[in-house]
Amino acid sequence: MHFLTTLLLTATAVQAHYTFPRLVVNGKTAEDKDWSATRKTKNAESKSGIENPSAADIRCYQSSNAANVVTVPAGATIHYISTQQVNHPGPTQYYLAKVPSSASVTSWDGSGAVWFKISTTMPTVDQSTKQMTWPAQNEYVTANATIPKSTPDGDYLLRVEHIALHMASQANKAQFYLSCTQVKISGGGSGTPGPLVSLPGAYKTNDPGILVDLNKIAQAPSTYQPPGPAVWKG
Ligand SMILES: *[C@@H]1O[C@H](CO)[C@@H](O)[C@H](O)[C@H]1NC(C)=O
């Protein structure tokens, strides 16, 4: 019986790929079905990640725009539902990009130096077991983040990303899982978000948070350097 259980667990782990098709705002599902305001990703069926951090797909990985827009109050807590258990070690990051006034959130492509990071996560190590874990690891949801209260009102693309680092000691073997949602931020403020980066552009294959030996991070978890710009806290 134990042997069988182990086999089943192993089989599950091998197929551990996932997508993030639904946004949750303040604990309530903001989309009544998958890919409603979240742009359907190219891996919607295969669930496979992106391994090249310079690929065009690193921006939104999208196969199509979405029909709807979700209203998100500034200050809200957000996360995503994952189609599978997010069982790989690695950080969860969130970005926003403001839609230019000349464009529409349902068709804008998110090009240019327009993306700012609003959240990232760091690992912790249990001192008794020496086991390293990351926020929301092994959950069927992504880690929570807060939309900064001073984010200016308007239409944005919201991008969630989980970087699976289990093979990341080899170049181009970290796996990026991500999606972008069309949102309207309301009740915000007059902050000046930044630094602003391009996607692709913000990540390089050899970034210390992408080409990384997790055994070393487990010795000193606070030394992990999440890739991309500093977090804008509002
Ligand atoms: C994440 O936020 C939701 C509300 O949106 C809350 O119910 C949940 O407890 C939070 N999870 C963690 C790990 O803080």
C-alpha cells in the first residue's frame, strides 16, 4: 500500500505543470469561468512552462485576448486559482502595466517599458527539518498579493508568474508559468509606479534568480534574488 501511494505521488509530481486561468479578488472568484478576463495562454492544454526568459511569450504567453474586464479595488488582496498543484519550489511575482489612453485593455499588447512589479515571495527554511518551502507551494492557488493602495485608477494588465526552480541550476531550465488578466483598478491614488521594465527584456538567462542552485539558497534563503525590478510598494 505504501509503495503504491509513493508511486502515485511520484506520477503526480512528474506531471506538475499548471496554468492560472482565474483571478480571485478579496477571496471571491472574479471570473465566473476560466479565461473570462484572464487571457487564455498557449499552454492552456499542455500546461507546459516557458524555459527561455527572453522569449516573446514571457510577457503574457497568450493565445488570445479575453472578452471581459475585472474591477479590482486598490488595496485588494488577489491571487489566482491554479489548474494543478503548484508543487515546484520558486517565487510568485505579480506585475501591472497601465494601458495607454490611446489603447483598449481588451486588445493592448503590453509592449514597451510599462511593467512594474507589485509583489514577490521569498523562501523559508524549517530549522528542524531543514526543508525549504515557498509561499503557496503545494497549493492549488498562487500566493496572495496586495494591489498597492496608491495605484492610479485605470485599466491595466495584471500579470502573475510562478518560476519553477527545481531544475534551475542548468541554464534555460527554470520554468515560467504565467498569465495576464484585463483589470480596471478603482479607488486608487496618485502614486508613481516604477521602476518600469519591458517583457521580454527584464529577465536574462543568467540572472541570479533564474540560473540558481537551490541547495545554496536552502543554506541561506534570504540570499535569493528574485529576477526583475524592485517591488513598487505604493
Ligand atoms: C489570501 O487571501 C485570502 C483572501 O483573498 C484569504 O482568505 C487567505 O487566507 C489568504 N491566504 C494567506 C496564505 O494569507
